[in-house]
Amino acid sequence: LEKTKIFLIYLKFIGRFLSFYLKKKIKKNYKIEIISRAYHAGIIASVIKSKVKKINHNFDPRSLYPEESVTVQKWTFGGKIYQNWKKQEKFILNFADKVSVVTPEMYQWFKSEGFNGEISLKHFNIDEKIFNLEISEPGLSTLNREKYNIKPDTIIFGFLGSLGSSRQWNSIYPYIKHLNSLYQLIGK
């Protein structure tokens, strides 16, 4: 469904409906902030922001959706669907006051895309002191590598989330396949 323009029209219709509703509810000095997580919600929030100027819009993409969809083979890089989502990305950024990103690379990406607003870097809202073994328990990482006979230059890939066998957006298999093509992680 998200490969069609009808889907994007539907998202924008929802945004227009909500903006009409909010215009009637907002008091003159009442402040509203919309945090849109992911591109779909970003489109809706951007339509609302375009109609109701008093709203702050914080876009929280969590991933670069157009590029992620190429990686998992939903659509092709540079194809019509990809280009349409890139157009929506520009629309979202045009009406976002702030972008929250999860990696330094995403931070640089949105800077290179010309976003001039505030960009904040959040590491999935985790306390890195707890999850970084070298900070929480110095030497433990080296000890575990020795225990399991893992060389220091070996890449360790950890994942916490859905491990499904389907080709849905939350499946790890397309990412493993992509990483394997880059780093030869599995087999020779």
C-alpha cells in the first residue's frame, strides 16, 4: 500500500483532518509539540504544521526509510517509489522544527540534506554506561573474546528486536544479507 500515491494522499488527508480539529481546540497561548516517529507520522505531522503554525514538530525518523526500503528490497534505488518517498522526506523536513536521530551518520545525513533546524542525537534513549562493557565493566569485552576464542579484529553483530523469517520490515534477514555482501560475515 505504501508504494502507491493513494497511500500518501491518505496520510495527508489524515493530517488535514487533524489540523482542522486542532485549530478549533488550540487556545491562543497554548503550546503543542508533535513528535512524529517515522516517515508516515512525519507526513501527517507536517501537514498539521503547514496548517497550524503554533505547533512545534519534532521529527524522529529512527531510520532513513527510503534507503532502508531499498536495503530490504521493497523498492529500487532511484526508482519512482524511492523518488516519491525522497520527495516526502523533503516535505517533512520543510515543516520540522527539530529532528531527533539515533546515530552520528544520520546526524550528518540530515545536515547534508539541507535541514537547518536543530538536530539532536539520541542513542535509542539508553544509558551507554550500562550497555557499553568497556565503561560498565572494563576488560570484560576482552575477557569474553578470549573465552570464546574471538579475534580482536572480528566484527560482532548484536541485535535486539524481531527475528522473523518473513521479509517484513522488522525482519533481520535482509540486513544480514546486506552486511554479508559487504563484510563476508557468513561462509566463505
